[in-house]
Amino acid sequence: MLVYDPATTSGVDGYLPEINKRAVELRKSLERLLPDDARDIERRANVQLEKIASAIWLDEAGWLRPSTKTIKQAKLLLSEISTNLDFAHSPNVVTSPEGEIVLEFWAPSKKLSLYVSEDSIDFLKIWRNHPEGKMLEGKFADINPKELFEWLSK
């Protein structure tokens, strides 16, 4: 941390390094609050997918490791979402016990989960503050993806 030292600096100049440092920290904090652009969404999620792909799988609970084909399928889906859909936030990327890649997109009162396997993609819409825990699931291929992300954004 840079601190004003009256022996080596004078006046306002001694505070400038600390002010600049704080301005950079503030800018970084604000950038985290702003929506990502499409390249960042795909890049961040792909980093998480690469970590899953390269992880040493030591799961005693019996969870299946996602296959290379499943990870490739998830990357293709992320590319499609970031290129063609108007949703500007990176998903949380996790795995399911069945070896699926789960892409979780969060909004203040809703959550959209996409379950990616080798041969299919399923979705789960969740209304988080609904008194009965309302959910709707289906096949991603049976619905217009744009409608899913419009629902999440509203």
C-alpha cells in the first residue's frame, strides 16, 4: 500500500499513488457489477469447463465424470448462447451426479438450468420466490432458446 510520506513528497502529489490505486479498485468493482459481453461469457464458462475436464475425479459418492463429448456439447451450447441470445451474464458451471454439465443462469427471482449430456439438453426453469417452488422442465430442442432467456430477463 502506498502511503503519503511527508519526508519524500510534498502536497497533493504524495496522495496521488494511493488515489490512483483506489480508483483502479473501484473501477474493477464496478466492472464486476456490469453485464459481461458475449466473449467474456463464453471465455469464463469455458475456463470452468476446462477445469472440469482436467480435474482428477476422486468422487467417493459415485458421481459420474462428464465425458469429453458432453464437455464439447456444453462448449457448443455456450458459443450459441453467447453469439445468438441477448443474455449478458456468465453461467455457473457445475456437474450433476449423472455426468451432465449444468449451466446455471441466475436472475434476482429466477434460475434457468441447462443440463447438457452427450445426446440431449434439458432445461429447468425455477421461480425462486414462488410460494410453492414453481418449476418447469423440458427439452431444450422443443423450445425457442430466445424465449427461455427472455423469461429469465423479465
